[in-house]
Amino acid sequence: MSTTLLRYSADGLSFCGQLACPDAQGKVPGILIFPEAPGVGPHVIRRAAALARMNYVALAADVHGEGALFDDPASMPASIDLLKSQPERLVQRLQASLQALAQVPQVDPQRLLVIGYCFGGWCALELARTGAPLLGVGVFHGALSATQADTANQIQGKVLVCSGASDPLVPAEQVTAFTQEMSAAGVDWQVHLYGGTGHGFTSPEAGSNPRPGFGYSASADQRSWAALGVFLNELFDMGKD
């Protein structure tokens, strides 16, 4: 397994993602990973490496530009709110990330998946709602509401959602509305809810967040990772070259 920086451009900016590639010969599926709101940090870099060891090419995608990582929580909300208020700019960045992954020589562009964590989970769904050529979407403690209505029918792949039942950012009403929306659009969806679990449950770094309803859960982390493994095997039919 090897890691390298992958640079690409969009929206008048330069982006720098973290690419992890397996040692396997031939083309393998590609997995795009959108990070939490701060940007490409240790958590998603670890996930990319783990997926590469499973024989996938994984790109932890940069959404802020120049690989920026917002270590200061005070400066992060304004940047995220700006992106959400200009969805056309955000979509350009998301689509450029997918294109950059698809152009990696080792990637089979017919076998692409996107996953995301927190803000990145919402980004993964937003990308899928554009009709992007994805076999699947994986959302981990990400918001499920859409920027634009009536876009679920654009989703081409299957959808996996893993969420904490006590997540204040993804309340039960939002989950219910999402499942109804997906069903009405004929999407193949599944939702895993973990009891007693809040927001950010996959990331040990979330344990430092003092806000109520936030925090790491080792059991939910392990269960959701196992669910992703089953999902990957289903999507790619054990097709790891």
C-alpha cells in the first residue's frame, strides 16, 4: 500500500487530496472519501489507508482548497455555511474530486463509490443527487436533508446510512423523511441506527468535542465499518482484482 498527494483543480482553486493505493496489479474499484467539516485530517487519512489495504484505491478528498484543515472551530462554521449557501460551487468541487479519482490509472472508472463522514456524508449524498456515476453511497453520521428537492431520483447507486440514534444533527424526523424520500424515488437504501450513540461516533477525535450529543463510540465505529465491508462486497461482488 502506498500513499501520495493528488492535486486537481475546480472552482478556480487548487485542491490537494490524500490518495491511498493498494499493491495489487490491474484496475480496482475506487472509493472517494469526503471528510468532516475541518477538512482532510487524520481520521479520513486512516480510512483511506484501511481501504487501500482492502484492495481499493481511496481518495480522501479536499473540499476547501490547498488541503486546508480548520483546526480552529471558530473559523470553520463560516466556511461551511458559505459552501452550503453556494451549492453550485460545492458541486463543482465534489465532481472534480470524483473525476480526479476516476482518472487514477489503477482505478476502474466503472466501479466507483463515495463515502463521507459528518459534513462529508452530506457531501456524498449531494454528489449522488447530481446523477454521478456511482455504484454506491455511504453516509456516516451525516445530515440527510437535500439542498434541492426532488433530486433523489438522480441517485444511480445503492445507499448505506449509518447514524447515531441520539445524534442531535440527524434527528429521527430527518431519518424518517429521508427513508420516505428514498423509497418514493425507488432507491435501494438501508439505514443503520446505533442506540445511545451521538454525532461523530466513528472518529476518536470527536471525543474532545464538549457539545452534548457528540462523541466517539467504539462499538458503533466497529459496527458501521463492518456494515461498510458488507456493502462493498455486495456492490463489487467480491471483485477485488
